[in-house]
Amino acid sequence: MRVIADLHIHGRYSRATSHKMSIGEIARFAKIKGLNLVGTGDFTHP
């Protein structure tokens, strides 16, 4: 099985990222780009 992945995507809660980057939008564009594995790097800090 071939895996096409992007494992460094930030969601809308990261700084300098579009507020449109919801899980649904990330999934929609991942499908358009032909990705079958997506990972986010979001975390919280003070």
C-alpha cells in the first residue's frame, strides 16, 4: 500500500493560520490533493 501523507498541518488555533482551517476543511483539501494520511501539529502553550 502506498501512503501519501502530510504530517505537518496546523489547524485554525495555531498562530498565523487561517481561521478556515477546520478539521472538515483540512480533510476536504487533503482529498483534493490525493492525501490518504494527515497529521496536525497543534498544541497549546502560554
